[in-house]
Amino acid sequence: MNIVIIEDERVVADDLEFSINQLINGPVSIVQLHSVKEAIVYLKNNPSPDLIFSDIQLGDGLSFEIFIAVTVSAPVIFCTAYDEYALDAFKANGIDYILKPFTTQTLERALQRYEELKKLFSADQGPQYNALLEMLADRGTQKSSSVLVYHQDKIIPIKLEDIALFYLANEVTNLLTFSGKTFYPNKNLDELEKLSGNSFFRANRQFIINRKQITEVDFYFNGRLSVKIKPAPPENIIISKARVPEFKVWMNN
């Protein structure tokens, strides 16, 4: 059986590959791909696999872009942290999913569903993926409900509503919760900005802040703003003069 895993977080991909090998009896060949671009190149130049496991939000775009660019006859099981509105659409299109962080039981059920439905899949799936991509674009304010972090050799989800701040310190991305705990997501601030939704604002290259976290906004030098938040970050958060109008609109909304 030939399987492709499309997942930009390599620890998650390795964990998924290990679990698949544990669950499937017989020879299994697994290829890991870590971006939209890499997946398009591979699928264009290699025979279609029997099954694809794919994350939705990759570092360079949505995975639906892959299946629009390449005609693939293999069924796809999405590994997702998206809200229920998206999951209903996947099921309506005959595509199964496992919700991150996945368990052996959910993975096993997904593989059983693949066995039951694999004869129903055809190569003519382009319009379905287009529809899903358009749906996500139209509802861009509804983002992932959680962020995966690595903690004590485990992968755990942190709900966005519990996150006060993302910030960069010594070139390392930090996640600070309202309870004061710090975690380290395996995504950069640009990727987290796309995932976090309208409750968060990219203050500058170092900080993404949650609206609920703001306690005070003061005028600063040269038309800039200084944002006070709780819990407090290690450095002052300054909104540049150019971004002040956008920040005010965001605060009013």
C-alpha cells in the first residue's frame, strides 16, 4: 500500500507515519511531503498513491490548492484542527478527517472508512476542492480553533481563546497563555497570523496580540501607540504610525 502524508510539522508527520505502520498489516510505503509546492511537484511526477493524509493549513497555503493543481485519484483523509463548519463540508464530499491531535482510535476508524469507500473515489474531484477552497476564503474570519505545541515530548492543542500573545524572542516563537504559561509552537509568526483570526492583531514583527489581553493604549513618540497588556510580555509593544489606523479599526470591531 502506498501512502502520502502532507504535513508541514515534521514531528506530527513522523508520529502519523509511525501510527499508520502500527495499524496496517502488510507492506506499506509512506512518503512525507511538507508543503503545497513540494506536494504538487511530487504528485505531478509520480504515480497516484492509494491514500493521502493531508493537513489543511500548510506553511505556504491551503492543501486544497494541491488537488486543484494536480489530478489525483486517491482519496484524502484530512488531518485538521478546523471548526465544525469545515468538517461538515469534508464529509459531504466523501472525504474523511481526523481531528488534531489524533489518537490511534480515530486513525483506525479513518482507515476503516477508507477501506469501505475506496471504490467510490474517482479522479474527477477538482470541482469539490474548488468549492472547499472558495468556502474557506469566504469565511476567512473563522480560523483554526487551536494551535499545536510541543510540551514534554507530547503534542497538545492550545485553544485560541486561551492564548494571550504570540511573540518572537531570540528568533524563537513563543506562545503565552492567559494563565501565564509559555509554549513553543512549531510555526513562525507569519503562519500564526494567518491561523489566529480577527481576535488577534499583528502589532509588529515581534508580537501578535489578543484583543482581550489589552489593558491600556497610550500615545507614543512620533504618532505611534504603546499597548499595555496582561500578562505583560518581556518588551514594550509599539504600534507604528503606519499601522495605527488599521489598529484602531481592529479595536473598534
